[in-house]
Amino acid sequence: AESCDSYRRRHEITVTGDEVPPPFTSFEATGFSPEILREVHQAGFSVPTPIQAQSWPVALQSRDIVAIAKTGSGKTLGYLIPCFIHLKRRRNNSQLGPTVLVLSPTRELATQIQAEAVKFGKSSKINCTCLYGGAPKGPQLRELDRGADIVVATPGRLNDILEMRRVSLHQVSYLVLDEADRMLDMGFEPQIRKIMKEVPALRQTLMYTATWPKEVRKIAGDLLVNPVQVNIGNVD
Ligand code: ADP
Ligand code: MG
């Protein structure tokens, strides 16, 4: 089998952090459930993408991650599959609020993430609700009331619903900031910081970004604890 260093070199993976586990270079190496592996196989995926290979073993250790990789590199499943495993371990009551919160910059992206969560989480029987602006709140609130293990939200709409006291984030223990650079470009930083006040400090935080400018480094420093940094290609 290929060595860890050779795999990382071949895929331009650079990692920093304490005792970073070796990448999962095949789906067999992941130890994912047969149900999840079946979904992956049905989707036609033959090997993990580099960001998945390196971020899955880290995420499964419940550690914080900042992952820098360009668009189209498979970041969504990079955080969704470990979140299904996290949910299985927690077994929280979804009526009391979500266990997983994913923040996303746009409605379009949020609905794509939800679709992927539904597709790959079918066997895990997870409920995933999407909250975004530009649409009436009623249906979103009714969905929340039915219980959601995963909430995928744009920061503005989530704050509106928090202000109405219609969702509680006190059970959140797995937090994802997807497309962090884009959220900051869109001016969502104050909204994100407001949401963070409602999320328990004791949690796992995963941040995904395509670029690594100083604004993103700053918020990563504020929200992540001793993260493993995974960088794919020469983006930085
Ligand atoms: P990103 O968030 O990095 O832009 P996505 O998570 O949206 O990328 O994934 C891009 C595309 O690659 C999606 O269509 C997704 O279904 C597909 N994909 C994800 N993982 C794999 C894989 N291991 N092998 C092949 N395609 C994959
Ligand atoms: Mg993405």
C-alpha cells in the first residue's frame, strides 16, 4: 500500500496540527457503515477525494478542522458523513433542537447541502431542515417544530428565527461553517458572531473555505480550538 507521505505528496495535501492521523485512501479504510458505503457506491464514487481522505479521520476523532480546498473538491461529504456518525453517538432528542448546525452563505447552497444530507443520510434516518431568507418563515418554522437533527441555515434567517425564540441551539455539538470566505465576503461576520453566542462552547467546529485570507484566519482563530489544518493544492 502507498505510504501516507506519498499519498499526501501526490495529492498536494499539507497538514498542520498535533498528531494528524493518516488519510483514508480508500472507502474500505473509512469503516463507514455498509449503508453509507452503499450510497457512496450508488453515487458512482470510487475513491475519497483528497479533502475527504484527510478530513474524515480527523473529524472522526472529534477534533476541530479548518479545510482549505477549491470548489468542487467534495467538501460537503467531508463534513456530512462524520456528522451522521456524530449524530448516532449523541442520540439527542431532535424536538429540543438540532445537534448539527451548518452555516452556509446562500439559499442555493443550503438547499444543495440539505439534498446531499437527505441522500447520504437516508439510512441514518436523520431529519434535516433548511432555513434561508427570501421565503416565508411559516413552512420553515413548521418543519423545525417536527424536529431537526441537522439545521442548514443562512446566517440572517437563522438569527431572525433565534430572535423569535423558535429554535434553540443549546444541543449543538457539531458546527460547520461552509464557504466561510464567501460568508465573510457577503458581510455575515456580525451575524455569525451573534449565532456563536447561542452555541455551546464545548463542541466540534469544522470550517471549510476555498481561500485563506486574513479575515478568515482571524475568525478561525476565534471559533476553532487547536484545529488540524488541511490544505489541498497550493491555495493559501
Ligand atoms: P465543494 O463543496 O468542495 O465545492 P462538493 O461537496 O459540492 O464540492 O462536491 C462536488 C461534486 O463532487 C458533487 O457533485 C459531489 O457529489 C461529488 N463528489 C463528492 N465526493 C466525491 C467522490 N469521493 N468521488 C467523486 N465525486 C464526488
Ligand atoms: Mg461546498
